[in-house]
Amino acid sequence: MNNYAVIDGQNLFSGIRQLGWDLDYQAFRHYLGRKYGVKKAYYFIGYLPQQQRLYRRLQDYGYDLVFKPVVFGADGLPKGNVDADLVLQALIDAAFYDQAVLVTGDGDFYSLVRYLRQQQKLRAVLSPNRAFCSALLKQEARGRLWFVEDLRQRLER
């Protein structure tokens, strides 16, 4: 299997954090490889210069980082706005992978999920948690939607 993962980094991080635990990113990368045959795992993330240590660790664990400039919201929190980049990368690389694993709970990816399903290119959607998974994703990814929160015993740091 030559599957790719496209990971909405902020959605994964905040979705797990809302559940009160921290994800072991190295264990998660291994899980993607074992369970879903993921050979390449794109991790989309906003770029902050002070996060170099995090970026090196993620690369060491086997993630291919895709950076987006950060903007700060009205609440003062950084936001990477990676959605368009993630969709574009998934479509550009579609000829190179058998199937894709999308890691997000964001309903903005509904159209990507629908397209990948129609093309027989959707392996799975992994949403960080049930409470913040979009109803649109739940509908379109039915039968291929799983929750990272269910893997807490395996993947908690």
C-alpha cells in the first residue's frame, strides 16, 4: 500500500487538547503507517519561529511539514489557515498515492472527502474528537470515519 496522510495540524492539536490529553506524535505516525499503510504524512502547520524544536521533532518522527504563515485572531491566538494548502496538496499528489487518510474534524474538507470517495481514493478520515467533528464530515465520511480520541490508550504522551 502506498497511502498518504494529510494532517490539519492545528485541528489535530486542539482537538486532542480539548479532551485533556497530549498526543504522542511519534506513536501516531507509526500508527498511520501500520494501520493505514501511510508512506508519506504531510503535516500542515502555521509557522512560528519560536517552534523550531517542535518542527525538528515532527520531522524526526517522519512527518513532511508544510508551513503556512501565521496570522493572529482577535483573541490573540495564532492561526495557520492551512485548509486550501492541504486540499491542493491532496489533489496534486493524488496520482502518486493509492488512497488518502485525512486527519481533521473540520467541515471545510467536506468537498475534498466527497471527491476522494468518488475517485476511490479515500482510505479514512481521522477526526481528533467526536464533540468537535463537523456534521458534514460525519455525513460524507460515513463508514470511513474514526476518532483519534478512541486511541488514547495507545497514543497518549
